[in-house]
Amino acid sequence: VNCIWHSKMVSPNQTVVTEFVLQGFSEHPSLRLFLTGCFMSLYTIALMGNIVIIALVTSSTGLHSPMYFFLCNLATMDIICTSSVLPKALVGLLSEENTISFKGCMTQLFFLVWSGSSELLLLTVMAYDRYVAICAPLHYSSRMSPQLCGALAMGVWSICAANASMHTGLMARLSFCGPKVITHFFCEIPPLLLLSCSPTYVNSIMTLIADAIYGGINFVLTLLSYGCIIASILRMRSAEGKRKAFSTCSSHLIVVAMYYSSVFFAYISPGSSYNPERSKFTSVLYSVLSPTLNPLIYTLRNKDVKLALGRILASFSH
């Protein structure tokens, strides 16, 4: 990659980087056309799928329940995540070099951390919602009231916005005066820390704490919820009751397994073992593939969503 240095001098022997170069997939030029087609297709499917989910939930009275309210929030997060990554990645695939300003890089980092941590927290909230629905169905309407659901959603967005602001602020205070090629197709914390010429101890500690809270604690809470759900389903005497109960949470369980596996591969590893190739692959899983598959999983495996979609399509045909 040919780097164009846009820097300002702070001393005779030091420059401050005001622009980064995203390496993207430039080391695999033979895959450029294939990746462009794949990313363009995935982005289109992700946008359309998640917009359809939001439209269905907001327009269909049969979907005005806590589970679909949270699904609507998940679809919004997926749109933010893919829109933060894929347009810039496509620019890099279609051009010889892909530069991003320092402010642009920090903006991308904020929205990625915001949507990523929000999704982890929201998946835990959705697991609790399924726990109450299956393990305490008689108390579901009182426990999962519209006021509580609204407060939970606002809490998720607000807490994770504060988390993203903290990480972005810590990154912005670092000095970047040497290499400026980010070995990734978007601005992410690990490759950015490798480029800094100032101490990154605080950033690394805060990243580990955030990983423990958003990855570890949420994962344990989600497992506990599903442990109780599975135990409750196994205690049911009716085979039809078991099938119906499992069908209401199977889609969410698939999404949780897919998202956590990709996030753990991407982030739960020592900084010294950072591998650019592995990081790009796992980042594609959680930032591109997961937001694309989520609406398909919820639509294809959910009877209520399919019925609402059928009614809307029928009204359009008429």
C-alpha cells in the first residue's frame, strides 16, 4: 500500500498523524472483485432485512410485544454496525488506497463499539425476556411492562454510548507519530494501539475490563437464563408444550451462539497474540455476517413474523 503522509510537524524529528491508511484486503488483490461482490450483497441484504424487521414490528399490532420490541432495537444496532464498516470497506476494495482521517477513524470506532457492546447487552436482556416468558408466564405481562422494556432499551443504548465514548476518548488522547497503516479494513482498538507512540497501558486495562463486563458477565447471565429455560422446558409434560416453548427461543439462541463465538475469537485473546488475518476474518463474522443473518433467522424461524410479512405482502399485491 502506498501511503500518502498528511501530517503536521510538532518538532524537528516528530510528526503527528492526521490520516490513517486502512490496509483492508490489499494483500489479496486476486480476491478484490470477489470480496466486492460479497460485501455489496451482504450489505444490501443486511440493510433490507433489518429495515423490514423494523417496519414489520412498528406496523403490525400482533408484534407489539417485548420480544419484538427488543428485536426492533437489535435490527437498529445491526444497521449502525454494518453501515459503520461496509461502505468504507467497499471504497477500499474499489480504490488503490483507502485513507481515513483521524476524526473519521475515531467516529467509526465510536459507532462500532457502541453497536457492538449494545448488541451484547441487548442479547442478555432478550434472554431474560425469554426466561420470564417460559419460566414465569403468568407474571410475564406485569414483569415485562412497556415501561420496564422502554427503560431497559434506553439503559442499553445509554450505558453503551458511555462505554463507546470512554474508549474513543482514551484512543483520541494517544499520540500517533509513526506508522499509519491500520492492518484491518476498519478502525478497531487492537490494531490502533499497535500504531501508538505513547503508552497504551490505560487503554489496554480499560479494554480488558470492558471485555470482562460486556463479554464475560453478559455471557454468564445469558447462559444462566437459558439454563433455567431448558430446565423448565424439560419439566413440561406435554410434547406440544415443549415444542412451542423451544420454538420461541431457538432463534435467539442461534443468534447468541453465532455472535458470541465471533466476538470471543476477535477480542478474547492477549494483545501480544494479535493476528491481522484472523482479526479480519472474525470481524467479518460479527460486523457483517451476523447482522445479515439475524433478520433471516428471526423471519424464517418465527411464525408471527412470517404471518405479519405475509399480510404486508398481500396488501401490496392488492
